[in-house]
Amino acid sequence: MRILVTGGAGFIGSNFVRYVYKERPDWHITVIDKLTYAGNLKNLDGLDESRVNFIKGDICDEPAIEQAVADSDTVVHFAAETHVDNSIQGPWPFVETNVIGTYRVLEAVRKSDKRLHHISTDEVYGDLGLDSSEKFSEKSPYDPRSPYSSTKAGSDHLVRAWGHTYGVKATISNCSNNYGPYQHIEKVIPRNITNILTGIKPKLYGEGKNRRDWIHAEDHSSAVLAILENGKLGETYMIGADGEKDNKQLIQTILELMGKDPNDFEFVKDRPGHDLRYAIDAAKLRTELGWAPKYTDFREGLKQTIQWYTDNQDWWQPQKDETEAKYKELGR
Ligand code: NAD
Ligand code: DAU
């Protein structure tokens, strides 16, 4: 099996590459990644070059993606612009990579008749009420609210249309918030772990009441592999591990696990259009494909993640000042 992973030098993509490398020793993996500010070749350090090869390339570049797809048997498409705050400041890269890039990937798999798994997000369904117990399922209506989520929704629609019209062999998954090693320090968990490690107070947007449903990136990876191998073509699968927390609980747990006063954080300006709550019902994935997460104890997963950022300061230090300077401009 020759698998092509777009965006495989990013956070979840590299966790997926490492997972497949370990679980499918006879597979050959090719990563195509543009290495934007969010991609880092170090995320693939230590992998044997005879089993993993890297192409520095843009999924929007038609000949480059066509060739990479033609040289593989199956494609898992992670490449995207992913940070909501960035999408509010400058939406164009999101339209370009998430919509046009996905179009290029689809045309390439159509041309060489390859299997595609498209990675999407729960944010395409909008948000849920803070007091409701409702969860997103495969039947939830699309209702994206940020430039980021609207471009991811657009990419999902393209994938379904290419399946329906041209018979492209595709599956889609919509996952909740991931955490774990190799996540860029702009995102809430690594940002605030590295804030504490550098003597900056953790930052909570608004009143800290917004809720997210956390899943470890390794569990996301095992779910994607299960769908790739046993999912039904044309189907969508929700991925989530029942890890719902509000942001204040999250920051206080990080502070506590790092031996700090749980109230030593500060509230900052809220994100415009901030989605209130996401929660996933992954019953279809669990029952039809027999998937179950390994990281069922969030505190334990968080503890390991804190340890990873503590042990790998060389990995994130070069980006810390620039990341915080960007936030300072936004008042966050
Ligand atoms: P990330 O920002 O850490 O990594 C994205 C990767 O894509 C980077 O390596 C970047 O260099 C690469 N990339 C960007 N534009 C590219 C282009 N035009 N051509 C080639 N490569 C390009 O993102 P992530 O958090 O790992 O997310 C990966 C995927 O998972 C995305 O599709 C995202 O929408 C989805 N997702 C993320 C989460 C989450 O919590 N992070 C949850 C659900 C779904
Ligand atoms: O739900 C899946 C999505 O999760 C993915 O599709 C996105 O790619 C990913 O970035 C993530 O989006 P969020 O907007 O939920 O993630 P972020 O880490 O930016 O913020 C998580 C929550 O924490 C959100 O409610 C905003 C808040 N926040 C964020 C930062 C950076 C804070 O309170 N403080 C912070 O410092």
C-alpha cells in the first residue's frame, strides 16, 4: 500500500503518519506539505526514509498534486489552513488551500481513480447551546460561522459532489478538537502550556464558558485508519471521544497539573463570532466500525502532553515570541 498524506508535516497529519508507520509496517507513506508556518519537518524526525518520503509541495499546484496522487494508491487529505483567529484576520489563504486545494486533490484522484479520505471538522455544523445536551451527528445540518469553518464546509460539499457526480471513491470524517504532541503553539492547549513554561499568565477568551470536546490526536488517527480500511464509500463519520470541557475548566486543569494556582490566569478579549459549544456523537463510528478511543482519561492525556511540551522546548521556542506578538495585536 502506498499512501499519500497531504499536510503530513502538520499537527494531526504527522501524528497520523507516525500512527500508520507503527501500525502498518508494510505500507509506504508519502507526505506532501507546503510547510506553511504550521508545518514543521521536525514533526517527522526519526522515521526511516525508506518507508516515508517527503515532497515539499502545494496542494493548489496542479502538476505537483497530480503526480503525487498518481504515484500512490490512496490519499488522506489533512492539508488545510486551520486556525480560526487567523481566518478572521485574513480569510484568503483559507479559501485558497481549503477550497481550491481540495478541488485540486479531488481532480487528481478523479483523474487517476484513487481512493480519498477527506479530513474535516465538527465546526462545519456551527455551534450548540451552552445549556443543551445535544451533540453533532452525521445528520446535523451544515451551519458554518467562521471563515475557517465555511471553507471546510465548502470542501466537504465538493467531496460529496465529486463522489455523487463522478463516482470519486471518497469518505469524510468530521472530528472534534484534538490535543497531543506537535500541535502548533497558537492553539489553546499548547499556547497556554508554553505560556506557563515562559512565565506568561494563561489567557481565557471572553468569560471562559465556551465548551470544546477534546480527543487525543492518536485516537483521531486510529479512527481515520479504521475508516480508510473499513469505511463505506460515500459515507461520513463523526469522530469524537466524549471529552467535553469548558475553557475555564481546561485552563484550570492545565495550571493544576503544572503545579500552579488554578486561578492564576487572565481573561482577554473574546474572539468575534466565537462558537459556544461543540460536542460529538460518534455512535456510528463506534458501532459500525468497532472503533474506540485509547485516551479515555483526559487528565492523563493532558499530563503527557504537558510533559511533551516541557521536554521539547527546542521545538516550540523559535515560534513563541512571534505567536504571542500576533495575539498581542489582537488584544488576546
Ligand atoms: P495544522 O495547521 O497543524 O497543519 C496543517 C498542515 O497543512 C501544515 O503542515 C501545513 O504546512 C500544511 N498545508 C497548509 N496549506 C497547504 C497547502 N496549500 N499545500 C500543502 N500543505 C499545506 O493543522 P491540524 O490541526 O493538524 O489539522 C489538520 C486537518 O485536520 C485540517 O484539515 C483540519 O481542518 C482538520 N481538523 C483539525 C482539528 C484540530 O483540532 N486541530 C479538528 C478537526 C479537524
Ligand atoms: O473543533 C475542531 C476545531 O478545533 C478544528 O477544526 C480547528 O482547526 C482547531 O483549531 C480547533 O478550533 P478552536 O477554535 O476550537 O481551537 P482553538 O485552540 O483556537 O480554541 C479553543 C477554544 O479556546 C476556543 O473556545 C477559544 C479558546 N481560547 C483559545 C486560545 C488560543 C482561549 O480561551 N484562550 C486562548 O489562548
